[in-house]
Amino acid sequence: MATVDQAVPISAQTRSERLIRLITRTPIHFGLIAIAVIWLVPTVGLAITSFRKPNNIAATGWWHALTQWDWTLHNYGSVIHATGMGHAWVNSLIITLPATILPLTLGALAAFGFAWVPFPFRDTLFLAIIALMIVPIQTSLVPLLKLFRDWHLNSPHFGIGAFSFVGIWLAHTAFGLPLAVFLLRNFFITLPKDLIEAARMDGASNLAIFRRIVVPLSVPALASFGIFQFLWVWNDLLMALVFLAGQPDKAPMTVRIPYLLSTYGQEYNLLSAAAFLLMIVPLIVFFSLQRYFVQGLLAGSVKT
Amino acid sequence: MLFASPALIVLGLFVIYPAYYTIRLAFYQGDFNFHLFHYLGLKNFKDLLTNDPDFLDTSKFHGFNIVKELVYKSDGGALINNVHWVIFYLSFSLIIGLGLAVLAVRVRYERAVKTAIFVPMAISATAVGIIWLFVYSPNPDTGLLNAIIHGFDNGFHPIAWVGRPSLVNYCLIFAYIWASVGFVMVVLSAAIKGIPAEIMEAARVDGAGEWNIFRRIMFPMLSLPISVVTVWLFVNVIKVFDIIYVMTSGGPGTSSRVIAFTMYEETFQNFSNTRGPGYGAAVAVIMLVLVAPVMVLNVRRFRSERVVT
């Protein structure tokens, strides 16, 4: 019976009860806001620093810029032109776009096969792909480098500079594929069976089913993986470090910034502007496509 | 088969064959063109575990005096550093992430809090490294951390946070926790929202306190997502490389090296000594062995899920 007595106040709130609620919940608000601030401040500090004049940065902490307004865009000008960061930004894009589109295409095709086209050892192969998601990149670096050297993939060919990127495109494709196949197959398999059977009855080929039915119905899943892979490649340091070593003019931003750090150590005006240029792309992707991004991350929690 | 074959060929050629080659190379010295040169048997592994203080130095390790080891970190090499990473990175990421997930659903500004904490997740480790180098800057006028402590205590001498062997690992670990907590929070918060509201209401009506609801209802129902996240964090910490490369390059000296950093260093940088690339390959094999249980776990989990559906 005591349970009933206690249940009543939940629905009927008086002013004093609301006050008690507010007081008891104050620690929650305090804790949450404190952590959110701790999590935001370092990034905000870097962003503010990148708009401050070099002599101000050296003299005072970035928090002083909130009271003495003295902003400049000069740091971005110098970091883009003088240190080649603009060029590196373009390299990042040249590396990232094909390294996203390739695994997306190959992965979607394979996922369709695994979901809707029976073939021998299909289940065993799929389990193998799940296992491959965890394989550390480190186990493949040396043999891949050797392979790309043997195939002369790591140097420009026919006067085409972009040829140097073929190796890193392939490596990213290979390491993005297991997740692509896993994610997309799990999504494709939830598509209505009747729809696909009906199309088969009408004499549609598998390729036609894939192009006309499966792909148009799976845009959210394709977008989730596409965004995940895009950010993965854009943010990658290790593969670029290994596969584009010795070609500074091909280096993406993630490689160029540590180099900047070792040469200009304490010049935070350049470093902060460079880091902000590197961050801005993921941030735009994150804020404009947040829903797909979080979905992709949740689904990708099996990969690291 | 036709649909899957391009992907299978790429995986076979660029993931499976290289892994096989690396395992073989680990038993050789190897030359600078990465050929299987000069068979050594298990020597690379033996050297790594007994004869390389940068990788494992049991003489400096406080051993099973765990409290002493955790409080006064030993200079036990990359492997011991990685053990500290596992302990601190996993426990703090989980505690903070779970706490945030549980508390954030109770306030109206949930979305804003979550966005603030999730943003670092989108940023590359290179940018995270620069951000935190700036926070840890030894200059009390520009380094936020030193400035804050100085604000509380005027007699405080600024510390070079990432310049001290005893502190550097924890500074790196905290920066990486900062970058990963958003993921833990988002996964667990999605799981909390999946708990049927009736169960929670019923418990409240029965007079259960908030703590009991968390301990006896939420926590057991979250055990699967928590285990998924733990596995993710573990694999992540075995592979951690970028942030260390950017912030300290394994230094000062070799005091912030971890397994993945040793692999890179021994394979691509260490040309001066007699160790060939086979030595780095042995480190890669150790990494593979460490994550292998996770592979088995994932495959098992997938199989059992399919039996249910």
C-alpha cells in the first residue's frame, strides 16, 4: 500500500516539490555542464588562437583574446601559401575521395551478393570478413609497401602525378571493405524479400535488381558507410606516412602537420591555423550529416 | 560469387596475403627491400621480450605490486606502457561515458551536451594532438593547464607535462580519452533509450531509488552494449599510434612508446642497428595475437545472433 502513497506525488507537483527537485538535481546540471565545458574548451582555444596575431599568442593565453579584440586572418594566409598546407589540403582530398568511392562500390556489390545471391561457402566467407574487420593495419604495411614497389605503384607514371596515390587508394579500399560488406549486407538483408523475388519473376537480372531496387532503397546505409570511410581516410596518418613516404609533395595534411610541428615547434599561429584547416572538413561533415554520421559510427562500433 | 569476387580478390591480395607474409617475415631478419632474408626462427620474439628495454624491461617494472606500479609508473617499456593505456583508457572512458549517458537523458539540453562531447570524435588524432600540446604547453602564459593551476596557487612552478617521463603517458591517455568518450556515450545512450520505459516506471512506483534503478535495472540491461564498447576501446588502444607520433614521437627518450609505435619505429625508422624489418614484423604479429580473441568473439557473437533471429 505504501507504494501507492509514494506514486501519487509524481503526477501532482506543487511548487515546493519542484523547488526540491531543482535543488536535488543541481549536482547533475553542474556536473554535466562542467564536463561539456572541459570537452569544448581545448578545441575553442585552438580555434581562437588561429585568429590571433603571432606576438599576442606568444605574450598571453588565448583566453585574453576574449577581452582584447585583436583578430587577424593572416595566419591562414601564411600557413596555406608559405608552408604548403593548401597543397596538402588538396592532397588529402585527392586521397580521400577515391578511397571512399572504391570501397563503397565494391563493398555494396559484395554485400548484395552475400545478402541475395547464393554461392558456395557464402556463410563461411562472410564470417571470415567479420574476422578481417579487426586485423591491425600494421600487419599489412610492410608487404603492401613491397608489393606496391614491385608493381611500381608508388611513383608517377605517364606524367600523371596522381598515379602515386594508387597504392594508398588500394590499401584504404582493402581495409575499408570488411566494414562496408558487413554493414551493407546487414542492411540489404532487411529489404523486403517479396520485392526482390517479384523482380526476379519479371526476369530482372541480378545487376538490374542491385541497381534499380537495392541501391535506391539503401541510401541511408550507403551514406552512413560513405561518411564513416571519408572521415576515416581524411583523418588517417599511419597509411599516408608509410605509403607516401619520401614524397612530400604528395603528403596529406595529417602528415604535413607533424612535420610543421617539428620544424616550427613553438609557432602556434601556424600550427593552430593548420590544425583548424584539417578539422574543418570533418566538422562540416559532422554538423551537416550528423544523423548518418552517428548511425555509421554506431554500426561501425565493431571496427576500430 | 560474381558480385563478391572483386571485394574478395582485393581482400585476399591486400589484407590476407600481406598478413601471411608479415607472419613469415617475423621469423627472418629481412632486408631493406623486405625480402625473407636470413632465417632467425624465434629470435626476433625472444629479443623483443627479453633483450629490448624499449619494448619490455621487467627489471624496472614494479611487477605485481600493482598499486605501486599504477601510482609510480615504472619505465617498463612499450608493452608496459600499453598495459597502462589499457587500464586507464578503458576504465575512465567507460566510467565517464556511462555517467554522461545516464545523466544526459535527464536534462532538457541533452542534445547540446552530447554534441559538445561528441565533436572530438570527428577530429583526426593529428588535430587532437595539436590541441592538447597547446593545453599542456609548459609556458604558464599560454598553456591552459599550467595557467589554471597557477591561478589557484601562485607559487606553482609550471610543469612540462609531456616532457616528463613519469607524466607523459597519462597526459597522452587523457587526450585520447577526451577524443573517445563521445563514442562510448552515444552507444550507451542509444542503449539506455532502448530500455522499455514501463520497467523503469514500475521500479519507481515500487519505491526503488535512482541508484538502485541504475544498479539493478540499467546496468544489467546495458551489459551487452558495454561489452561491445569495451572491445572497441581495447582494440583501439592496442592500435594507438597517431596521437603519440604527433605529440611526443615516443619521447622523451622512449618513455611514451607503445606497441604500435614500436612497430612503426622498428620497421621504418631504425636503419642504424642490426635488426631488420623482421623485428618490426614480430611486433606486428604480437599486435595480431593480442586482438585475435576479439576476432573470435565477434564471429561467435554474430553466429549466435543469427541463431536467435
